[in-house]
Amino acid sequence: MTKLLEWLFGVSVVLAVWAVVAFDLLDLKVPQPYREVAWPMPLYLLVSFGCYSLATVGYRVATFNDCEEAAKELQSHIKEAKEDLKRKGLKM
């Protein structure tokens, strides 16, 4: 099962449970306070997901490790390319 299908399945389950509680589709006699809390729940979940995503991205950026060897290798490739272009007559 792909990640997309996993996410779609999870979202559809959450939406189905929300619809049953919010609209009382199965005649469960859900008390009114529960239904009032259920109505804005998708918005709360969306905001929570956004906060989690921002925190995850911030953490990953803060703990991003440097690759010293790769940086040196890239600098040497750039230097070689500049020298090669100078030999071919490109003026910088």
C-alpha cells in the first residue's frame, strides 16, 4: 500500500467518524455538547497538522548536518570547470 493510499484511508476513516458524530447518522443519540465539539474538529485537526509540519521542518533545518567532504569536492569541481573554460577561451 502506497503512502498516498494510507493517508487517503486514514483521512476517510476520520471523516466518516466525524460525519457520524456531527450529523448523528446512525441515530446514536449523541449528546448535543459532543456534537458542538465535533463540528469544528476538522479545522482543529488541520491547524494541528500545520503546526506539526512547521515544527518538523524547523527541527530538521536546525539539525541539518554539514557535509564537509561533499563541499570540498564541489569546490574542486567548480575550480576544474573554471580552469577548463579558461583554456577554451572563455573570459570571466
